[in-house]
Amino acid sequence: MVFSSAADTIPGSSAQAAKPLGGNARTDLLWPLAIMGIMATVILIGGVAALVFEFDAGSLQREQGGVSHGISGRIDEIEHLIVPRAASDEAVANLAVNFDVDWAQRNIGLYLAQAEGFDAAFVLTHEDRPVLASLNAKVEPVEAYADFAAAARSLVDTVRATEARRGPVRTTEQIRANLAAPIQASEIERVDDATYVLTATLVQPDFGAVLIEGPRAPIVLTAMAIDQAFIDVFADRYLLQGLAIQQRPPGAWTDLAQAPLRNQDGESVATLTWLPTKPGQTLLNRLGPPILIFLAMLAALVVVVYRRSLTAARSLIQSEGRATHMAYHDALTGLPNRVLFFDRLALAIDQAKRNHQSIAVHCIDLDKFKQVNDTHGHPAGDELIREAARRMKAQCRAADTVARLAGDEFAVIQIGASPASAAALAARLIEAMRALVDLGASRVLVGCSAGIAMINDGDITPAEALRQADLALYRAKHEGRGRYCFFEMEMDTAIKSRRQMEADLRQALANDELSMVYQPQVDQTGRVKGVEALLRWQHCERGSVSPSYFVPFAEECGLLGELTLFTLRRALADSCRWHGLDVAVNISAHQLRRDGFADALIGIAAELGVDPEKIDLEITESTLLLDDSHTHDTLSRLREMGFKLVLDDFGTGYSSLTYLRRYPIDKIKIDRSFVAELGHHADADAIVAAIVNLGHALNLEVVAEGVETVEQLQRLVAVGCRDIQGYLFSRPVDAAEIDILSQIGIIELNHQAA
Ligand code: C2E
Ligand code: CA
Ligand code: CA
């Protein structure tokens, strides 16, 4: 099975970052906008429609009211027109007391037709028998009433009923007391093809000069056709346009407003139609175009907002993608970073467990990255890292993960690895890093070391896997860099005891468990010239721990600064106790290279009132090996202050002579190994003699250390080395003993040798 790519594990990896806006996101955006747009449109259109409808309906109602008022008003007028004709003493005399047909025709038929526009007039006797029929101002045979008889029936009945209730007008008092109001009834009815206002009016006196004899009076029945002329009278008054009468009940006439004309029984006998004003429609016509423009603008706005939101959402998703990519990748190399590395390692361990595979975790460290960074600058350091990343990636398969964990620390997850293939990959990586790296202005050789942890067990955590690879790397570096090492269990134990040691050393520094001892330096006669300050750590379990072990250890675990302050302060303070004795202090390469070392030393000397001339600084050739300007400056500065420089372990380094010329050295200390060989190897005497001669030639003092025997002493003296340090004269002792020695001033050799 192939190891999943990052896209499977970490959200928003590069594969996802480029992903376009999904369909869901589009609809998610579109829907609310569309709904808002539609709602706005519906509300607007609905509102306008409701307004238009209400306006139009209100107007129609008003117009219909106008029509019915017009009709009823006309009927009232008609009734009033008849009253003077039928309700008068003269009418009583000529119609009831005696029926005078001429009078009737002249005053009723003809008059009403010509003066008032009635179409027909009839006079009925008290028995409701027609005695006059006048149609269009002409007297017709009374049979003509037959056409109207049926339509007039109910009207006549109504009038008779009212007459019966009131009774005939018999006295003038009745009239004077206004108790003789005219009795009339009107209705709209159809006769043949026309619609008429039929009015029945009871004949009665107006002044009472003549009275009705019997119980019933005659009735005058009139008909006025509801024609165009009839309705025109009120059409103008009520502002009704195109008012017309249709001789049929209301129906579906488009665009026309209608009002039915009903008879007494409520049946519609004809319909009035007119062109409704429709103010709503007018309003709509006026508002329509602006509303359409507004809706178009709304639609455009929705589109613009949609587009903008879409773009905004897109760039948001993109920048989110970029941010996630940055969160899981190293900006400099583009490689997965520590977070993604752990994620993938967890997944790889999981898959390896299921597939019964092994994986290898490589931890790789560039060997000289810090130096390149310090001497060539950070841009060069960056380029070196980028080039290292390229080379490492080129050596790995696509399924493997190459990650940058920190600084110059890389890691590789090798899927399906055997110890052999892991070793092969590590060798290839180291080989690839061996080639010269072109940094533009310069080319450097760096190289790298690798630690490998084989993982066959699915229960290991990614952190533990990396820790093991890291331990193996540590071992590889210690074994000489440019190589790889597999993790082994005992490294763990070693590291654990180191960790314990570190804790102990911290505690020792805090609890003042460290101390200084001093080893005298004498001339051949035993006269004490100076002492070398040597650090001691009395460990509660391990006993006395050698500084050659714990000083480098302090360097590694960051305790060197404290250690330096302790030794300088103690040695310089003790030096004040011994007049005439020089005190040599050992300074490791790391101490010397630390920023502020010279300041600290000068500061302590000034504070304690120590004359720098009394202090020898013992440095080794390895300190000078790098030949960097910082070291050079520090040493020159200290020398100018008066401190003396001693080259320790002389002869064990590389090109001793070069350093002696380049640096302001005052004294060389012949290494113990040469002294130990004196008398055993013929060469040894020659070498020691050469060193002594060289020193004297360069005007340097020469001291030999590790002198244990009288023979060694004699041979040294023989070649001209007169300053001696070693067990032969004294082991390192504590300050109190040096107090005494400084008083005596000489060590008796015979006594000591025994
Ligand atoms: P070194 O500077 O070469 O110190 C001399 C070492 O040789 C001392 O070991 C001393 O005890 C030992 N020695 C002296 N005379 C004889 C002798 O006749 N025979 C033999 N076999 N050994 C003799 P020590 O004290 O264990 O120091 C070991 C190294 O630790 C020193 O080597 C020095 O490099 C470093 N060291 C000691 N004290 C300090 C310190 O305060 N600061 C720093 N930075 N390094 C220190
Ligand atoms: Ca020394
Ligand atoms: Ca030494």
C-alpha cells in the first residue's frame, strides 16, 4: 500500500488550497441573495398591485354608488313631476268626480310627454280600469294599457294598500295638517324591449276644494323609458364616462363597470354600463416604468453582490488554503514542517502496523551549518538549507517524507524499509551532502550525519521514534560526523545517565559542590613559580569526576557560562592569597569563543584587584584551529590587558608553528604524552629538545607537564626545559596547602619523590 499524501491527513494542504469554490458554496451564497431579491420584488409588486386594486375597487364602488344615487334621484324627480298633475283639486274634479278625457289627455298625457319627456301615461279608475292611455303624447285605445298592466300590477297594489291604510282625504283639515301627503310608488320594469321607470300616483286634492267621494281614488300611472337621455342627466353629475344601458341582466363585459337595475322583486331587468375611471390603473401606468427600472437595478444589485461575495469567498478560501499550507510547511524549503512530519509519521506507523511493514526514521543534521551561517551570513545559510533540502528530496522516493524540523535538522520517513535499505538511503543522503555547495559568492563543503531508528512495532509514538533517531544521530556525530548510526537500546541508557549527570551538574553548580585545586609549577630546583588551577567535582555517588569529562559535558548542556564564571572567580580570588605566584587557568575553546568572555574576565580581575600579569590563560591548539577573527581579537585584547597566553598540550596539535607565529603566545606547555615517552623512545628526547629549542628561538617560556620521575626531570633539564609540573613535585592540592607552599617557596624533591 502506498503511503497517503498530505492531502489525506492535514486539512487545506496544497492540493486543497488550489481547489475552486465548490458548487455548494455558490448555491449557499446565491440562495439568500435570490430569496432576498425575490422577496423584495414580491413585496413591491404585491404592494403596488394591492394599491392599484384598492384604488380601482374604491373608485368602482364610488361610481356604482353614483349610478344608484343617479337612478334613485331621477325617480324622485319623476315622482315630483307627477304630483302637481295628479294630486290637485282640479285632478280630483276632472278625474274622480267626473272623468273628462280631454282634460286628462291635455293635462296628463300630453303635458307629461311634451314638457317632461314621459313615454306613457295612463289613468285608472278607482276600480283600476284604464280610462286613458296616452303613448308618446297621443291618445291610444285603452287596450294599450294591457302591455303595462302586468308590470304595473304590484305598483298599483302598493298604492292601493297605502290608500287603504290612510283612507281617502275627506277634509281640508287633513290637508292643512299635512296629513294628506301624496301616495306614490315607483319601480323599474321591463315592458317589451324597453326598461321604464313606472310610477303610480294616487289622485287626491291639494287644497280640498273638491274631495273624493268613495273609498278609492283613481290612479295616474306613468312610464318613462330609461334611455340614453335619461341616464345622461346624471352621468355628467357623477362623472361617469360612457354610461349606457344594456337591455339585459349584468354579464361579462370586459373593461366595463356594471350596475344592475332591479325591479321590486329584486330581479335585474337591465344593466347600466360605463367606463370605470380606474385611478389605480392610471397610477400603475405612471409608476410602472420607474418600478421596472427599480427592479432592474435591484436585479443588477443582486448580481453584483453575488459576484462580489463569490470573489470574496474565493479569496478567503484561497488565503485560508495558503495559511494552512504555511502552517504545515517550512517557508524556506517548502518541505513539510515538524507538525506535518509528526502527522505523517503517526499515519505511517499506523499503516506499517496494519501491513506488517517496517519503516525507518532518519534524523539528519548538517555538520557545519553554524559555521557557514556565522562566516558567510544568513542568506548563505538559507541557500545551504535550500540546497540540502533539494539534494535530500532527490535521494528519496515520492512516498517517503522529507521534512525540515528546525535549523539544519531534517528528517525522513522511509516507508517499507529494511535495515539494509535504510542504511543505503542514509549513505546516499550523506554522499549527496558531501558535494560542494555553491553559495553564489563562495562554495562550501558541509556534509551531514544521520541517525536511523527502525520501527517494526506499531505501538511506538512518533515522538519516541524521532527521539530514537535523534539519539542515533547524536552518536553518529560523536563518532566523527559524516556517518550514520542506527539506534540501539544502550544509547538510551547512556543518554539516561547523561541526563542524570546533567541534573547532577546543575545541582553541583547550585550547591557549590565544585571546587578548585592547584598544582604547583616549579623550576628544576623545586622553587615554586606558579600554580595551575584545576577544577574538581566531588560527586556524591561517583566520587571525584574528572574535568576532562564534565567540562565538555557542561558545554553540551549549556552550563558552560556558569562554570566559567565559577572557575574564573574562584581562581582569581585565590590568586590574591599568593604573592609572587602565577596562576594558570584552563580556558576551553568554547569558553573563549563565547561572547563577553573577555569582558567577564577583565571585569572579575578588576573587581578582585587581580593583576592580569599574574594570570596565565591556558588554551589548546584546537582553540586556535578555527583561526576565526573573534578568537584572534579576544586573545589579542586579553594579551594587551596583560594576561599571559599559554599553549597547552603543545605538540599534539597540527601545525603548531603557524599558531606560534600568528598568535601572541607567551609560553608553551609540552604535552604529558611526550614527557611520558622520555627514556622509552629515542625520538621522544629529540622531539622534546626540538620543542624547547623552538620555544627559546621564539622567545617563549617552556614548561613540561606530567613529570612523574626524576629521570624525566633530568632529561628535561638536559634539553633545557627548566620549568616543571607533575606528580614528581606535587599532585594538585587545595588552596590551603598552596597558602603554606607560598610561604615556604620551595618543594623538597627528595622528600616528595619518596
Ligand atoms: P590539563 O590542562 O592538561 O591539566 C593537566 C591534567 O593532568 C590534570 O588533570 C592534572 O591533574 C593531570 N596531571 C598533573 N600532573 C600529572 C602527572 O604527573 N601525571 C599524570 N598522569 N597526570 C598529571 P585533571 O585535573 O583531571 O584535568 C584534566 C583536564 O581538564 C585538564 O587538562 C584541562 O584540560 C581540563 N580542566 C581542568 N580544570 C579545568 C578548568 O577549570 N577549566 C577548564 N576549561 N578546563 C579544565
Ligand atoms: Ca592545563
Ligand atoms: Ca595539558
